[in-house]
Amino acid sequence: MGESMSKRLKLVTGSEAEMEDRSFINPFPDWDQSLSVSSDPAEHSGGNEPLDADGKISDAFQKKVQSKITDLLQQMEEGLKTADPHDFSTYTGWTGIALLYLQLYRVTQEASHLQRALDYVKRALRNLNGRRVSFLCGDAGPLAVGAVVHHHLKNQTESQECLTKLLQLQRSVLSPDSDVPDELLYGRAGYLFALLYVNAEIGPDAVDNNTIIKVVTAVLESGKNLSKEEKKAERCPLLYEWHKKQYVGAAHGLAGIYYMLMQPSAKVSQDTLNELLRPSVDYVRHKKFRSGNYPSSLSNETDRLVHWCHGAPGVLHMLIMTHKVFRDEKYLRDAAECGEVIWQRGLLRKGYGLCHGTAGNGYALLSLYHATQDKKYLYRACKFAEWCLDYGTHGCRIPDRPYSLFEGMAGAIHYLSDVIQPEGSRFPAFEL
Ligand SMILES: [Zn+2]
């Protein structure tokens, strides 16, 4: 017993050391509720900075963020001169940069940003390779973004051309003997996102309903089949794997797939939501660690990663969507627990990006703010943005594609541009 006790102690210290290894200790004071309810404006000085006494983002902070965006954009443009000319993807390549400029156009309405988006997406469209079907890593990303950029520029012919090609990809997505997975990064859920994205951006009839239903059905069938094979039809009626592993997070796992299937525009029937999605979400909820975080796969029992791709920051989006669909407060409570984990362990040593970086974790806090309207989460999201203002000074790991949307600087700029107009913020290539 003595031995197993000391072993356990060692394990605890081991994992604590590892946690510290993965994230920085959050240096920021937490939100102070008492300051926000006080009626005496004199008491607010510096209290919940960068929010002012009305709970709005202060002008000074907005200015600081805007000037950092200008500065980082310059660095990014310079750095992209040596980026892989053939990487067309949203995740690490030219489509991701186009998506950033589309976002800057959305928030500033400056035509030059739209022109930049066009230049970059054209570069992407010249490099399609027909290998993958998803928005993040496959041809669907550049085609969908191309359709949207051309639509904004009123180039209807070019926009339609992109849409036609996007729809042609459904053949390999739907083919029963294709080896397309179901997850978001490379699979069917990532193709489904592309379809829902163009409908959200161009109009509800850009992609016909029939195609959406076919893709949704293919994802559902695949999940039901694996669940039966694994004899989990009772507990988790929709089960998915990628490379033989049943991942939980947003990028490769159940959370990302369920999140897409529950989008109102995916039009999954109420019966299917009740009978297949809800018990499956509950199955994932029961895998929650004591900390409030989630494992990276169903077979993994170490509480380690707090990333959008693996862990609470991705699962949170699924929980918030489940709360929207079923109006059961327990889902929002679990999402709030994710929020605590992210606040404590979300300033990552891996960097400032979206997939496994501070900006991606900041987006989870913004989503929690949208769902609850609690200023505490907006304050915390601003603090994560403040961290990003000191880009590159914390000694983080340098990602392989340091300027890209999902690994690097473009993702942090995207986040900064959203945080100062938080009401309309959306995690790119993920939230609709
Ligand atoms: Zn990642």
C-alpha cells in the first residue's frame, strides 16, 4: 500500500509538472464582480480593465489592439514571402490567409482587404490537388472561400464556378467505398461545414438542401455503424474514429462532428437529435475529468491537453450547441467548467494560434460570453487577447507554419480583430 501510495504521489506531481510544461501560469487577476456592480464610477479606475464601468471594451484597449493588428499584419506579410507556395489549405496555407482578410473586410468594410482575400484565394485555387474534401485541409476550403469572395465582389460567374466544383466533391464524400473519415479536419464533417458556410455567407439556396441531407445522412450512418460494431448502440449511438482511435476533441473527434450535426442549418430532425445526438453527447460528458477538462480520446485517461483540437476548448462549443438545441442547463454548466479550465491552463506554451494556442482558447471564452452574456467571460477573453499583444515574447514554441491561420500569427490576428467587436465573433472555419 505504501508503495502504491508513493507511486500515486509521484503520478500527481508528474502530471502537475507536465501541466505547467504545457501552459503558463495565468498572471492576470480574475474578473471582479464587485467592481462591476458598484454604482460609484470612481471605484472603477483600473478595476476590470480593459472593460470600462459599463462593461464595454475601453477605447484605449481597442486602440492598442488595432495598432497591434497593423503591426502583426506587416510581420505576417513579410513572413509569408518564404511560406510554401503550394500549400492551399485553410489550416496552414493560402486559404487561411484569404479567410483572415475576409474577416478584416467584414469588421472594417475596407475594400483593400477584400482585394487581398481575392489575391490569396486565387493562389489557393491554382493549387488544388483533389486529395482531400474538407474545408480545413481539402479542396472544399478554397472553393467555398472562393465562392464567397467572388460573391462579395459581384463576380457571379466565378462564384458559381467555385460552387459547382465544391458540389462535385460530394461524389467522393458520399461514396460508400471511399476511405474519407468523418472528422472535421479531413473528413465529412469538414465538407459539411463548407456547405453550411457558403449558405450562411451567400444565401440559404447557394447549396441545395438535398446535398446537405445526403452528407448529413452519410455522417449519421457511419456513426451508427461503428457504434453497432463496437456494441455501444445503447450508450453512444453515434461513434466515430480516425486512424483507429476514437478521438473526443473538435479537430479529429466526436465533439467536432456532433457540433456540426447539431447546427440548425444542417436540419437534422428532432427525432434524430433526441435519439442519436443527445445520448452521444451525454456519453462524452461522462468522460469529463475531475478538473472539468476532457480526454483527447475515449481510451486516454490523462488530463493533459487544453487545446481547441484536443480538450475542453473544443468540447465547450459542442456543449454550448447542445444547450441551444435542448435547453437543458446542465450543458451550460459543463461548458462553464470548461471555461474555468481554459482560464487556468489556456495560455499555452505551444503558441498563440487557433488549433492549439491561446487565440483558439480565447474563442472558447468568447463563445461562453455569447451563450451567457456574463461579462466575466468577455473580460477573460480580453485578457487572452492582452497575452497575444505580447506576441512572441513569452518563449513559446515556434510552429512549423508560423504565419498560418490555424498554427500561427494569422489566427492570433483573427482573434484580436474579433475580440474588439465581440458580439459578432466567430471561430473561423468552425463557428457559423
Ligand atoms: Zn491542434
